[in-house]
Amino acid sequence: MTTSTPLRRRFLGGLSALALAGAVALGGCAADSTTSTTSSTSSTSSTVAGLADASAGTTDATTTAETISDTAAAAEAFLATLSEEQREAVLYDYDDETKTTSWSNFPVTFVERAGVNLADLTEEQQDAAMAVLEALLSEEGYETVTGIMGGDAYLAENSSSTEDSLGQYYIALFGDPSDTDAWEVQFGGHHLGINASLDGASDAITFAPTHLGVQPAVWTDDDGEEVQPFDGIYTDAFAFFDSLTEEQQATLTSGEVSMCAPGDTCDFATGSGLQGSDLTDEQRDLLLELIANWAGMADEETTATTLAEIEATLGDTWISWSGETTYDMTSGDGINFSISGPDVYVALQAQQGSAGADVDGVTTSGWGHVHSIYRDPSNDYAGSVEQQAGSGVGGGAGTPPGGGAGGTPPGGTPPSTED
């Protein structure tokens, strides 16, 4: 089985070095949509499946500066393949507030994405677009992303879903790619929304905010290999849970799991569940390893720097958990947890419904249908813009047309955010 490798202790070693040196909701699936798309499901899914298979040649960058330089070069190479009209569609001003409203955990038929649809590009242009992600992400991060994309393509080809947007992904750039100036890569579709801000002047990269989702839990590629994109996340989550005493687990599960969805401005929750100050050093390290699945998607230096900042306020961070207490996808309905502090917000929610994407013998609900969000309450979008409230959609709980897990189409009444 191919799994997404956990972003593990090798990053925490770098974090400790920095500290010593003085550094330191999500529903939104839909079974149907009346909005048409520019490309058919079959052509889109085959496109994404091909891109997901081409996941071997990731960047060798180990420092923030190298990642910024490599990603800027890849982005320039991608832009060079585009027509003038396509370039205009891809490029936005760095501080354009569109970046806050053009991504979601809803299908692209509900929330229009910024940039260009990969399905509308030539094979050369698609390869160049994916090369931007290869330069930006670590090997583990790229495996997770292509695993998510491949799962969408698998659903498009094998499930009962009539959702035309499965497997459609968009790329947009905010600001001109640069080694010295701030700019952002936005990439995503339904179960994926990456917002990576890169700033060579301050030698910094942040992925806040970013949405990672998965459906199904396990899918089979063209070579007959099983792919499990969230295995690393699940493994790290239960490593942390299992490290707790019975008393700590009881406190953890007594708290209310919060959900702060894409498109929401959010009052980040505190004071519920288990507090970071009550963790041992080993438990704090395990919690940071879990957070690294979202915050640590780039090179080692960037990850260590980000985790060091989070660690500095980890004592004021609250963790809550509900659902299963054993990593066994053959039983139960999955897990939900939230991690909320001054410098980090992570929420993961198992969707109790397949949103019409049923496949015989495949888990497409609960364990196998998960949405998650990563945000930085102090630095979303690297401070370039403030999150704008979504108009009608954005990830709150509710039920879209055709049933499924959460959502309201554009023009509808926003659903309650109570879960």
C-alpha cells in the first residue's frame, strides 16, 4: 500500500536547533450541481489521474531560500507556456482579496476558483503547473496532494456521483513570482485548497490557510496499488492520542471540537479540552508532528521555523477530540479534532455521508470522507489580506441539493455552523 509519509521527527530536530538559537467546517461536499463546467468529468478525471501518477520528481530543496527560488523559477516556466489571455487569468495582484474568496471545500461548481482549470491546459502546460507544486512541496507533501487528486479522479470514474467538478483543479498566482518580493501560489479544487505565501525578503513561507480533504480513504491506482493519502495524518493523530494518560484523554474528549471553515472569518476557539501546558515534552513533540502535516508541507528549514513559532505558544493552545479512539477504519465513523492556539488552528472533521459518491466495498463516508483546515490566527495569507466572509457558501455545516455532507449553493441561505 502506498501511504502519505508522516512529516516526522527530522523536522523537530531542526525546530530544537532554532529554539536553542533563540528562534522560536468543514462540510462542503455535494452530490449534484446544476452549474455546468468547461470540461467533462471523464476528460478531467483522466487528466488528474495522469498528473497524480507523475509524482516522483520532487524538489531537493532543504532551505526556505532554495524553495522560494525553485518555486519562482518553476512558476516563471509555467507562465512562459501560457498565452497572453491565460496569463491574465492566472495572475492577480498580491493583495487582491480574491485570494480569500476563490477557494473552498465546496465543489468548483459551487464556488468558482481563481486562475485556470488544469483540464483546459495542454499536456505541456499541465506538466509545468504541477512542476510548481513539485518545487514548492516536500516529497511527503507532494505525495499527499497527488493522492488527494487521484482520489477525486477515482471517484469520478468509479462512483455513483453526478458531480461534474470531481477532479477539476485550478492554479492562480498572486503577485509576480520572485526570489525577493512576496507572492502566493493558490492551487486546488474540491478536496484541496493550498494557499502558499512566499517572501524572499523575509525568507518565509506559510501555508496558512490550507484545506486538505480526502475521499475515499483508500483508492487503487492503475497499477493495482492501494493509495491512502491520509494514513500519515491518522497515524500521527493516534500517536498523540495514545501517548496521553486516561485522565488526559478524558479531558481531551470533554472539550468541544471547533470548526472554522474556508470562507469564514472565525472567532478561533480557546479554553475547551486539553491545554498544551498540561502536556509532557514527548506529548508536545507528537502534537507538533501532527500539526506538521499541514504546516510542514515544504522544506525542512521552513517546517522547523513554523513549528518553532507554534511551539512558543503551545502552552496556550487547546486540543479537543471526538469520535473513535482507535485507528481502525473497519469500525466506527472516524474522528474529529481541533487544535486552537495563538499561532495555529487545525480542525479535522469526518463527514458523515458520501455526498452521493458511493463505490461498492470502498469507504467513502466517515473515515473515508474527511475535510480539514489549517490556519494561522496571527498570519493568514502572510498578513497580505484579511479573510473575507463567504457569501452563501464557504464550508459551514448544512445540506446541499441532493443530500450529502454540508453546504449551500450560491444564492442560497447560509447554513447554520452548528455541528
